Amino acid sequence: MQVNRIHKYESSKASTRDRLTSSSEEGSVMELERRGQLEVGKAEKRKRSYWYDQPAKAYEISREEVLRAWKCVKANGGSGGIDEISLEKFENKLTKNLFTIWNQMSSGSYHPKAVKRVEIPKGDGETRPLGIPTVMDRVAQEVVRARMEGALEKLFHEDSYGYRANKSAIQAVGKCRERCWKQAWVLDVDIQKFFDTIDHELMMKAVQKHCKEKWQVLYIERWLKAPIQYSDGSQEASEKGTPQGGVISPLLANLFLHYAFDMWMQRENPELTFERYADDMVIHCKTEEQAHYIQESLKRRLEECGLQLHTEKTKVVNCQVKKRNKVTQNQFTFLGYTFCPRRSMNSKTGEISSNFLPAVSKKAEVKFRGNLRKRRVFQNTSQSISTLAKSIEPVVRGWHNYFSRFYSSALGHTIKWIDQSIASWLRRKHKLSWYKAYACLRRLIFQQPGLFWHWKHSRISRRAV
């Protein structure tokens, strides 16, 4: 059967008419089409997507890996990078965007965009620089991170708790509490601007040692060297550090400190124990002299690796409750918990004594209240009280679940503040006096104890009002 017009996949040359073109982009399905075949229908064209009939690529990266990486990035949330493409905009053209990532990564032509620099305020008045890659770059980083994680997990030290499967900050705090009872002294370690000062050359040596696939090494090096773009649009070359906001940055940080700290401790001080969560470290020592010696040795070791020990925040702490003096420090903060002597009751004997225990830090309490204030939920009196309860529940639940694991009675001050904020909301909404607002609050607690999350899961509210 003769076709009057040129087929989409036919050559325009008369000498090759009625034969398929030999474009390199055609898949095997196209090559099997018969000579003189009728034009492909619209339904068949739609069926052919970006995910099918592609030629072999230089690197073996499956489409399923890219899809899983996208689901992970979407679940974690976050804002867009310098291209201002949010997760929602990215998802509007999901198939096309995921194909672009897969096609570029598997062919070796992938190049990341500049990293958006954002300054995040800290509790002490300083700011923390945060690097935000684009959504496309975050998906690509997740592909590499997922490949590397399984191999590196077997390598890491058992006392490394940060960003690892089956490891958590609560486990690190619990182990630290247990060891503080056994060892009299602690070295609380703080590395100055760790994520911003990682040496690229040393980092790449560790990556090349454990990454057998060339494309992983290639893309990690490109991510490390991706320029930094500031709010005014100016860019700066990245000569050291890894963005504290990149998907792969925590894994690279763990790998760097595995050699810079974990293996060094195991080799030089095998008798000492420690807990490390990313760059937050606590080393347990027997004597004060030993703690000071380790501090000086660690300072030299970190300088060899291109890092600096924060001399003001790194301190030697006495964990003994009875043998204390005014000269030495007797408290430190680790992962939001402040360790210091506290009164506690023995559950078996009922005896009250002092022990070195962790509880929620004042800095964590201030940060929690600031998060609720930023939401301005207690200023919105047009909403119902059930809507108010739902709006603050995720924040209160996450905060309470984490900090109630140790010395939960220390949460009473902040929980009382939440109830006072609710009473203030009731007073403004219903134009009540303070006395009647608190009476209304007490009535709600006893009549609807499950209305607010902390009423249901904490007994402190009943005692506070």
C-alpha cells in the first residue's frame, strides 16, 4: 500500500524513501517497524513515553531508582533552589523532569546548578548558612545517596548515630547518660563551621576509596564544586565544604568524620568511649588530665584534616555529683538535652538523690516557643478551638515525643506556657476576664481531655492550671 505523504520516521531523501531513518534516538521498537507501514496513530504516540525505547547509556542507572529518589525528596519536603521550581511545579511535569534527570545522569552529561545560600538564625543570635540545591539536583543526589548508603553502613562506627538507619538521636542521648554514670569526666566537642570547611581533596579520597562506580565519584565532585549563589544574585566558587541542606551532605559528613575522628579515636585512644551525631561529639574520660590531653590531641588531629576545634564551645565537664567545685564545668548540652546534676527518685526504694541526668535544654524550650509564635496560631481568634488544637498538634507532638524520653518533669514549664497561651486565646475570643478564661480552660481540660494533644499525653496540664 502506497503512502502519499512522507512518514514521520521516513527519510526525506528520494534514495532512502520507504525506509526508516537511522537516527540514534530511535528505540528498538521503531527499528522493527516494517517498510511502508502506515503512520503511527495518536494513541500509540501517547503510549510511547520518555521512559521507554531509549538506547543504551554509558552508566547503568535504572528509571525506578530515579522514581524512588523523587518520592523520597517529596516526602522530606523543602523549598526550591535558584530556579524557583518548587516541589509542586516539579510534579506538574514529573515524567519529563524525571526523564531529564535519568537521561543526563546515565549519559554522563549531568551538571548541577548553583546552590542557593540562605541564612538561618540560631538561638545565640548568630546565623547558620544553609545551602539549598534545586529540586532536580536533590533528586539526583538521592539516587547516589541510596546507592552508597548500603555499602557505607557496614563501615561506620557503632557509636556514630547521625543520619543512619536504625540509629537515632535518642539512642545517642541514652548511651551518653549511661556512660556519664561510669566515667567521671566528659569532653564536649564542638567543630567550628564543620559543613562549610570540609576539605574537598580529603573528601574525594574517601569517596574514591569506597565508590567503585565512576559516575558516583564524578557527580559527587561536581556537587562539591557547585558555586554558591547569594540573595543578590552574585555567585562564589565553592573551594571547600558541602551544602548543609543537600541530600547527600549528611552521608558525606559521616564518611569524612569516620576517618577524621572515629578511626582516629579507635586507633589512638581505644580505651575511651564516645557518642557522635554528625559533628556533635561527646568523649568520656576517667580523669580531668586525660580529658585535657584528648582535647589538645583532637585539636591537632582536626587541623590535619582541615578543621578547627571551637575553643570557646569545647569544654571539659565534671560528671561527678558529689565531688564538684566552682572552677570546673558541671553541665553540657548534647542534641537538645542538658546534662547536669538533678534530683531523682529511685523507683524501687523511693529514695531521693542527685544524679547526672539529661533534660530538655532552655535553648530547646525557647526555640519551641518561637516556632509556635511564628505560626501566629494564638493570634487568630476567628478559628474554632478544635482548629487551634489541630494546628499546633504536629509541633507539640514532635517536641513532646522527643524531650519526654528523659526527665519529662522538666517539660512542665513549657506545657504551662502552652496552656497560658490557650487561656489568652480564650480571653480574647470570648472577651473574658483572666479569671474566667482560666476557669474555662480548667473546664475544657476535664470535660475534653483529648482536645489538645498535650492534655491527652501529659499529666502536667492538670497540675498546672
